[in-house]
Amino acid sequence: MDKSYCILMSIYNKTTEKELSQSIDSMLNQTLKASQFIIVCDGSISEEIEGILLEFVERFPELFWIIKLEQNVGLAAALNEGIKVAKYELIARMDSDDISLPDRCRQQVQLFWENPELALVGTAARDFNGDVNQVSGKIRLKPESHEEIIKEMRRNNPFIHSTVMFKKSVVLECGGYDNSLRRRQDYDLFSKIVSRGYRAANIREPLLLFRVDDNFIDRNRNRETCDARLTVQKRIWRRGECSIGDYLYVFLAMKISPMVSSGLYKRIYSLIKNSKG
């Protein structure tokens, strides 16, 4: 297998200059360098962000591919546009506000090299809020083996989206990200990949710093997010990959979650997270 890979990122009008620069720099500083860096501009962006992109393009003209979409089409459609122009089989996803540690991509490519049957590889992550120098001691763990991933998939997303590296050919065969979903597109895609018999894994070491701001929890339990989560869960159930009990568990959680007060929900979330960390 060729050890070349490309990076795939999407930005939009709420992307901030500092966060974007930190995120891009973290991928440029990988111990195994990327051969292509695709950034999809999902609709209009500020002049400041335009300036940052121009600076990187001028510094690395052979590396950066900037795709500009006239209208905001959503993350799924934007990423699909980026996947189309990827030159290499291995694609590393990256969000414009997270930070990858230097050895992330080398370790992922090495795992693909050692296990050619793999189609999808994620990693663990550490949370941080605002200041990259103030990283949480708790690790955001995900199941490591393929068998553990299948089990986790019954009720939860077993991957952190901005940590994953996947094979372009497999993603295209599975239809790519679903453009009809404005949320939980990653969970839907990953479940399709696993459902078709492709192998997946997570690296247990935290190789990404995952930005969690004060509104992170509330955004992930609003009505739109919960409805999208149920749509994906129903698809998993209809494919026979979870039981009716699993589906009902998620159904009740998604219906109750938006009704719980923000303070109580955050306390419950913190208890669950700490019990897993």
C-alpha cells in the first residue's frame, strides 16, 4: 500500500482565524507529511480567512487544494466534494477547530500498512476548551478492536469524526456522506462501512486535541441533532445491526434529552464521561 495520504477539511463562515491556523499547522507538522491538503469552503467566508488560506497556498502551492462552494451546502455535501478530488486512497479527516498531535497520521498510515483489510481507523482524543495549553486529563476513549466497534455501533458512534482516516474507494462504494443529514453524517457513514463487512479499528492513544466549548453539550442535544441521531439509529436497526431494545434505548434518550435542563444534563454527562475515562 502507498503510504501517501491527503487531508480533508471543511470550513464555513463561523470558522475563526486562530483556530483554523492552529488546526492547519498541526497537520503540517505531522511526522509523516501529507501529499495533498484539501480545504472545502462551504459557502462564503471572511476576508481574514481568505487571507489565511492564500498565505498557506503561497507557502505550499503543490500541497493545498482549495474548493469554494457558492452556497452553504452542509458538512456532508462539502466533504463529498472534497473526496472527489482526493488523489490518494487514504484520507485523513480534520476539523478546523481541533488539533492533531504530530504522530497521529503516521500511526494511522502504519496501521493501514500492517493491516491492508482495514478501511477505517480512528484514535482516542483529549478534550480542551479554548487554551490548547489547558488540556483535560480525561481521555475520550473509543473501542479499539473491530469486534468492540461492532458492539458499540449498536447504540453509539464508535469514532471521533475528526480523528478518522479512511479509504476513499470504500467511502465512495458506500455512497459517501449522506447529503440529506445536517447532523450525525459521520455516524451514518461509519455504520454503512462496517455493515458492508469492512474492517475498522481505533488507536487507543489520544492523538488529537478535541475542542469542547461551553455550548458543546447543548449543541449535541438540540432537537435537530437528536432527530438526525434517530434517523441513523433507525437505519442501523433496519439493517439488522441492532436489536429493537437498542433502538428503543436510543429513541427514549433522544426524546428525553432536549427536555432535561441544561445544568442537570451537563452533570449527568460529566458523570458518564468520567466513569468511562
